[in-house]
Amino acid sequence: MAPKIRRSVGERGPAGRRGPEEPLSRERIVGEALALVDREGLRALSMRHLATALGVDPMAIYYYLPNKAALEDAIVEAVNVGIEGPAEFTSFALYDLVMMAGRIFRGTLLAHPNAVPLLAVRSLATPIGFEPAEAMLSGLVAGGLTPTEGIAAIDVFSTFVTGSVLREVQLPSGPEHDGHLQFRKMKDQLDEAEFPNLRRALAEGNLMDFDAEFEFGLSALARGLAELAEATVEHQRGN
């Protein structure tokens, strides 16, 4: 589970009563840091700003997290630990497992859109952050992939989901920011003889939105991994 966002030191509770001062801890620091990023974005993340939100001296944070890089690693860890999947992945067919995991992971990232750019460039650096990966790997191996193939599959899976969400959250919302807007604007500039398929796609007018594109890509990835697992199992049987 992700760190819970607890009341900052001195924050007033119900009926204006001053809440009890909670001891500073790594969990509280990371929870407040993630909440700060959710509210104000990554640019607002600094030790000084975080200390103000916590009601502590900035130097107190360094006892738990030695620098901003460690804080960013902890945020990545918190988002990953917050992924709530089934208790047991090994009971699912591989295709169903990948589809379910992709939807869960996407939902978790969309719940923290301001943190997605951080997850796109920073690798997990703590053992607890790898718990979701271990759970998924157990299901992939049970489905027929070797551990080495499973790790590669998770890397490809993570790249697809994170990249898809990153593109989605960085584009402002609204019809004027349609992901295919520039593509649509070029319709009349594309020569039919040179771009027959692009012109046909635009003429049909059924370009997918982010949700549909994600499901399309995730399904293609899941099918490919399921077919790879079947081939691996057949090869092992042949030997």
C-alpha cells in the first residue's frame, strides 16, 4: 500500500482543535512529498517546500532521506507500492494477467499524473518497490515464460504503460488538444497518391482516443507474450 497522507504538525483537526504533533518519519515525509507533487507538480518539490508542508526544519528531512535524489526514489517506490493487484497472479491465464496488470498500473499512474514524468526516468532503487514486479513475474513464469523472458516482458510492459500515460497526462485536456489534432489538420495537405492509407484513416474518422489506443496496444502486447509463452513451453517439451 502507498504511504498514507497524515496530518502535518500543527494542522487543526475537527472543530478547530490543534491536532497532536506526529513524530517525523520516512513514511510521513514520503507521503507528504507525494501529496505535494500531486497538488503542485514536480517543480514544486524541494526540501524547503516539503519541510514547510510538514512543519519541520528542512535539515530534519535529511536524517531520513540524504538528498533530493533519494526523495525522488522514495516517491517512485511509493507509487509502485501503491499498485493494488490481486493477491495471487499465478491463477490467471497469461493474456488475462497482462491485460489486468496493465489496467491496474495505468490507473495507479493516472491517480498521480504529476509524478509520471519522474517514474518515466527513474528506476526503482529499493527492494520494497519491486514487490509488484515480483508478483507479476510469478504469473508470467507460471504462464510459460522463463524468468529471463519474464523480466524482459515486464520491462517492455512498463515502458508501454508508462509511455502511454506520460503522453496522455502531458497533453492538456479538451477537444482542442486532441492527440490526433495535427494529424487531422493535415488531411487536406496529404496527397492521396503519396499517403493513401493516412488519407483513408482520416476519411473514416474513427481515430482512437487514449483509452481505446491503450486497450489496443495492451491487447497486442498481451497476445504477443501469450504466444511467446506457448512457444517456450512447446520448445521445452520438445527437449
